Amino acid sequence: MVSKLISRKKIPELVDAMIGDFIVVATTNKNNVPTLTEISSSDEVLFDTELPMISIKKLFHPAKQDLFKFNRTTGVIKSCLEESDIGVEKKIVVFGVRPCDITGNNVLDEIFKEYFRDEFYNTLRERALIIGINCLQPCYENCFCESMNSNDPKSGYDLMLTEIAKDNFIIVPNTDGGKRILRLYPDLFQEPTDEDFEKYVRTLELKKNSFKKDILVEGLPSELEDKFESRAWKKYTKECLFCGSCTFVCPTCYCFNVKDKISIDLKTGIRQREWDSCYYPEFASVAGGHDFRHEKERRFRYRYLHKFIDIPRRYNVEGCVGCGRCITYCPADIDVRDVVEDVRGEM
Amino acid sequence: MRAIVTHDRGISIPHEAKIVNIRELTDTTKLFELKFVQNHLNPLFEHVPGQFVEVSIYGIGEVPISITSPPTKRGSFELGIRNVGNVTNAIHNKKKGDIVGIRGPFGNGFPIADYKGKDLLFVTGGLGYLPLRSVFRYAIDKKEDYGKIFLLYGDRCPSDILFPEENDEYEVREDIDFQCTVDRDDDRCWEGNLGVVTNLFSKIADQIDPNNTIAMICGPPIMYKFVIIELEKLGLDGDHIYLSLERKMKCGVGKCCHCGVGDKFVCIDGPVFTLRQIRTLPEALM
Ligand SMILES: Cc1cc2nc3c(=O)[nH]c(=O)nc-3n(C[C@H](O)[C@H](O)[C@H](O)COP(=O)(O)OP(=O)(O)OC[C@H]3O[C@@H](n4cnc5c(N)ncnc54)[C@H](O)[C@@H]3O)c2cc1C
Ligand code: SF4
Ligand code: SF4
Ligand code: FES
């Protein structure tokens, strides 16, 4: 069996060893909120902690991405993929990613390769190895990953750590990249015994019983479709501030705007894309003043329908992974679970 | 057919094209003829009528513009552009010989090649004429492949009428039924029809065979509702009515989400949809 055993006290050693060979990104306390950042020592890592404010989406689809440099009269000078650090050979290891965020990023993987392969997202994504850390119980009150079937991803990670007994973890590879990491540091791992495997199996069974479903997603798309005119949309539209926070912290929100910035020499410039939000008024408005989603209610509703109807239908994956971030960071205390239940509950 | 020649450096990176000709169509609309600077791209560039390209004015931005020349025109292509905002204004300031960026062609286009032998009914209003021109000029160039061609065109006023000299040609042809109308004629210089485009249906109604006719529509959002009513009165099936939708676009390739309508993206699943498809998409027509 290729899985290994690692003790809790060896985990910092593993992280420090990887820092020698990879760019390592983990959740730290930078800016006093849990934040994914590149680390230079295992001391910075918040190991048993809540979700980072922004998921791993920011590593592959950054809030701002330079696309290319141009000369205003002669055109493209160079794609930004060809320069800067994006092109470097060194792999990134993202350490300690929760199952819901792995599942959430699988949604972005689908979107950024559909029809046309987005060169920026995919180059960054292909360069990353993801080490997941299994959740054995809901991590906080806003989590509803079980409802969204997101806490047991089958793909989208390279290694998964599961704590099978106090201070011992089974580490299971899911890809060749994961196996390579295990082979790189043989001294840090032990061979698991039969007893360890039994514990692992039991742990996973216990895990199943520790989660309950808050909402039922079976049949949800067609139910929401029928409730297109529900009064509940109006009620929540009134409460919403349209600040866009929920979209920025959501691991499956990805929409962006594209802008040209002219340099100080006035001759050259750079085209950039940056995160946008379908909650902003200009999102669907076109030249001449026509706005395809002018009423606030339409804007409010679109995000929900996109997550709970459109993404599942189009990509065959859940569009919400139940991470609860939009609940945590909403200044108006809007809870996605309440919205969905109120809408479907209305006669 | 989805011939994409312009993304070998990545889908976000345009290819340079040179403006080889500019013609003023109306006070606010110009026709630009373009050729790629890398000469080998020119013979490779193919499009389905109804597809669009993303046009970059470096330093200002990028906009979706339909290819208005038919696929039968090779070696260069034409864009008709109305000056309505930042990027389109910057395009209007460009001169012959200037460089713009091109990505595409994108979108599905009208499936005209699938309808050989059918009668074709084109309905267009305003700027919708430009995308549709690519389709009906293709059909006219391949007239032997198609039955009767009906072309109904409405615009705001006589001076907004696009390609009047080409329209005159259609007018005198036996095998094309061309009907044109304007909403108003303040200068009293117009001898043709007055009123909205739906008025023109009465002129062709008795010649339409609903079982052998494919309708293709492109115009402002407001026009669709009324045109659909007329087409249904004629007895056309929802699968035989094709409409091109307009939405805000930023990427053109199904990533930025600006053009989302239900579970479809207008840029990659459209811009052309059948009426039957549109009926299942919330907020598609308005
Ligand atoms: C599939 C398609 C085909 C089109 N074909 C033509 C054509 O053949 N001729 C023509 O004159 N116009 C066409 N348009 C409309 C044209 O794209 C807009 O007029 C243009 O984007 C306005 O940009 P602006 O910068 O001048 O205006 P601004 O108001 O400054 O717009 C700012 C930005 O918003 C976006 N935007 C604004 N309006 C639109 C719009 N109507 N559609 C999509 N994005 C928009 C663009 O990214 C634009 O850069 C087409 C639009 C679509 C979606
Ligand atoms: S975070 Fe809350 S208030 Fe802000 S846009 Fe989202 S739902 Fe509305
Ligand atoms: S909608 Fe809310 S709960 Fe669902 S994935 Fe996005 S942030 Fe998490
Ligand atoms: S224009 Fe970006 S998704 Fe359609």
C-alpha cells in the first residue's frame, strides 16, 4: 500500500522539508485573518484552524491578473505568462486544504477548461500540488458541506491527511505527484500497520455520522426554477447591501472584468483582469444604457440560480460547496441556507 | 465548424490586424475592412455567419463585434461599428493603416449551412442588420442552394439605413423579396414604408410556407417580442426560428460570466439560439 503514517510532531518537519524543494503555501495569520500565503517556515502555519478567508481559487485565479503588455500603436508586446514568476519551473505545494475547498476548486477547473483552455488559470493550476486535510466533523456553525456533498472529493488533490488517532495521521496519495512527495521524504513517514488501517476505516465511518444535512439538494434546481417569482427573493433583496463580499469569498465565484491600464510613458500599457461581482450594478449593462439585470431583485436572484441551477446543470457539479463563507462575511447577516429554504418553502 | 486561428498564444491574447479600408455607412457607423498583420493568418481565417470577434483598441479596451462580411469573402473581413461608447469611439478615430487587436471568431453563428433547400426569412432592425448581413449575403452568394429569400429590415430614419446601395440591388432582384421601413421620416425624403418592422409581415405573409421556412432574426431586444408574435402567426415552429442575443461581454470565451443567461453563455453557446431554447432560459428576452 502506498499510503503512509505520519505523526503530528513530524508534520512541521514535512512542511519545512517541502519549503526546501517547493514554493509552499499554507493558511497563516497574516493580516490577522486566516490567509493563504507563501510561507518560509512551518511556524507560520495555522494547522487546526478555520477556513482561510479566500479559498485556493486566489492562487489560480488571482484577484488581479496581468494578461499582456501592449504598445498602443503596434499591439501586443508579450503575454504576462511568458515572464514573471508564473512560468518558473518550481512547483507550488498548497498545504492543508479542506475538502470543501478542494471540491470548490474542481468547479473552477471545469469552467476554465470548457471549450477554450484559459492559459492563465490552467498554467497556475497545473503547477500546484494540493495536500488536503480531512475534516472529521463540521468545522464551524456556518458549514453545511454535507448538504452539498463536498466533504469527500474524489479528485482535485494530490495527498490527503486524515487523523486516525490522537497525533497520528494517515496520508493517502491520490496522484503521481502525491506519491512523489511521499517518496521524497521517506524518513518522515512510517508504514501503517493493519491496525492503523482499521482505525482509518473506522475514522471515515465515524466521519460520515458526524455530519448532518441542513438542506436537501436533491431536486433543488427544478424546485427553485418553479419559485422564480417567489416573494422571498424580494424580502432578501431588501436586506442585501450589494457589497459583493459574498461573491469574493465564495470558492466557486469566478467572474471577472477586463481593463487596460496605460503606463506613465503613455505609449505602452497592460491588460488586466480582476474579480467582478454579479451583484454590482454595471455587471450586465451595455452601451446606450440598457441593463439586462437592472432590478436589484434580478441581480440578487441570479447568483443563487447560477449556483444552485446553472452550474449543476452545465458542469454536472454542485455550484455551492457549503463552506459558509458567504454567511460569515455578510454584513447584512444573510444566510444562504435560509434564502434557499425560504424560497422553496413558499407556496 | 469552429475555426479559431487567433489563439495560438493563449485565448486572452489578440492578434494584430491592419485596417485596410474604412467607409462611412451613416453618421455614427463605419465599415472597417481588416487583414491580419501576420499574412499566413488571412487564408486561415474562416467564420460561420453570425459569429463575432473581440476587437481591441490597446489602452482603451475590447468589444465584441459581429463579422458583417459573408464567409464567401476570403482574405480579409469587414466589421460595421457604431460609435456608442469608449472603445467604439476609439475605433472610429482610427485611420487606414492603423492596428487593432482581434480575437476569435467566437460564438456559434447561424446554422445556415444545415438548411439547404429551405426558404429563408431574415428579420432585422437597426444595427442587427450588420451580423445578419453576413448570413444573407452568404445565402445570396449560394443562391442555388436555397429557396426564396425574404429580407425585412426596419431602422429609425432614412439616414440610418445601412448599405442602401446593396439594398437597391436586392430590391430589383426577382429571387429576393426585400422590404424596408423606417420609424420616422422627419426630413420627408423617404418614399418607402413607414412604421415598425412588424408592419412588413403583411406584405409577405401569403408567400411564406411555414413548413419550409427558416427565420433568422437580429435586432434590438425590444424588437424580438413583436417579431416572435408575427412568426408564430405565420405558423413557424420554435425550432425554425433563430435569434441572435446581445449581452455584455468581457472575455468572449465563457469565463467571465458577464453574458450569462440561465445556464447558457451567450458568447459560447450563442449568440444564436432557437426560439425553443430561449423559452427555457429565464430573462432571455426583455
Ligand atoms: C455578439 C455581439 C455582436 C455585436 N456586434 C456589433 C456590431 O456588429 N456592430 C456594433 O456596432 N456593435 C456590435 N455589438 C455591440 C458592441 O459590442 C457594443 O456597442 C460595444 O461593446 C460598446 O462598447 P464601448 O466601449 O464603445 O461602450 P461603453 O459604454 O464604453 O462600454 C464599456 C464596455 O462594456 C462592454 N459593453 C458595452 N456595451 C456592450 C454591448 N452592447 N455588448 C457587449 N458588450 C458591451 C464592453 O466590454 C465595453 O468595452 C455587438 C455586441 C455583441 C454582444
Ligand atoms: S455579502 Fe451579504 S450584503 Fe453583501 S452582496 Fe452578499 S448577500 Fe448582499
Ligand atoms: S455560496 Fe456561500 S456557502 Fe456556498 S460555496 Fe459560496 S461562499 Fe460557500
Ligand atoms: S463574455 Fe465572458 S462569459 Fe461570455
